[in-house]
Amino acid sequence: MTTPPTPPTTPPASGSGADPTPDPEARGLRLVLVLITLTVVSGLIDAVSYLGLGRVFTANMTGNVVVLGFAAAGAPGFSVPRTATSLCCFLLGAVAGGRVAARFGGGGSRRRWARLTLAAEAVLVGLSAAAAFVWPDRAGTVYALIALTAFAMGVRNATVRKLGVPDLTTTVLTMTLTGLAADSRLGNGTGHRSPRRTASVIAMLGGAFLGAWLVLHHGLGIPLLIAAVASAVLAVSASGKE
């Protein structure tokens, strides 16, 4: 009795689920989780800057423009030099972030690009934490903290803008809140992005609460150190996928 020939094995089609090669861009935390965590960091940093550095924002530039108008009008408790320093350093950071995005973000590895800018943020915020611990009462410390954190936020915002993940700007919630209401079922929408938008609002609120509590009870160094550590952890764990 003759054994029938064994049919040839057909290799798996290219792009099928049988491809064992992992996508390096997918390794690590997805960008949605990274940006929500960065929103918490923004709340921490704005709590430090507004409560501890003389009513100036270094992450939220919308509020800062309004604060500059208050200061220019002579409202008590606001400072034109400090607010102007924050705005200028933020813009310089955004220029730097834009140049990094042009070099690494155009068709290259999103993962490498995001990690590079997050590492820069961690270093800058870490330097501000060190200054707050070592020279808490020096006259120039306030301006150093404003400059370092505002520059870091400028770099980050330029990166987040280029990444283009919807509804997660990490610093400004006006359009997020507008979308949450306008696209809800009450606004005759589907509300399909409501969980992401709600998470962003809660993250900012939680970061601001934690930052304010730490500033009021422990000074400026600890919340800045927490912000730096969080950025550093994200720098080594972020993926390039939304």
C-alpha cells in the first residue's frame, strides 16, 4: 500500500497574525496613559508656580496671559516680570520642542522622540526641585524655578501638539471641557470620547489638589521632585502608540 504524498506547507501570509516580530513602537505605556499622567504633572507644577512663585502659571499659558493683564493693570499680588519670564521661557521651550519634533518626529520613531522630550522635562524639573531644596530663600530661586519649569512645559507642549492625540493637551482644559459637554448625549452627540476627556479633567484636578496640599504643608521642593520622577518614569516607559 502506497502512502500518499504530504502536501507542501504554505508559509503564513505577510502581515498575518502569525508574524512573531513585535512592533518596537508598541513597547511600553500607550501615549493616552502617558499624556493623562502628564496632565497630573501639570497640575502639580501649576500649583507650585501659582501658590509658591507669586501667582504665575508655568504650565497653563492661557491663565498666564490673563494674569499678565492683571499685573499690567496694577492688580495687587501679581508681577509683570515674573509672568513675562514664564511666557518668554515657555515660548523658548516650545521653539526647542518644535525643532526636536522636526528632527525626530517626521517619519521616525515616535517612541524615541517622546522619550527624548520626556527625559528633557525630567531633567529641567529635577533641576528646579534641586534649586528649591538647596536655595529655598535666595532671591533668584523664584526666577530660576519659573524659567526651568516654563521652558520644560514649552518643550512638552510642542511635542504633545505634534503627537496630535485628540483631547489630551496635558495643560489646557477649555476645549476638553467644551467637547465633553458639546459632544455628550445632552449636546446631541455620542459621547464616545467622554471617558478620555473625563480622565483628563480628573487628572488635572487631582494633580492640582496634590500639588496645593504639598506646597502648603511641605514647600516647593517635594511636589517638583514628584513631578520630575513621574516624567523620568514616563521617559523610560512610553511607547509610540496611542
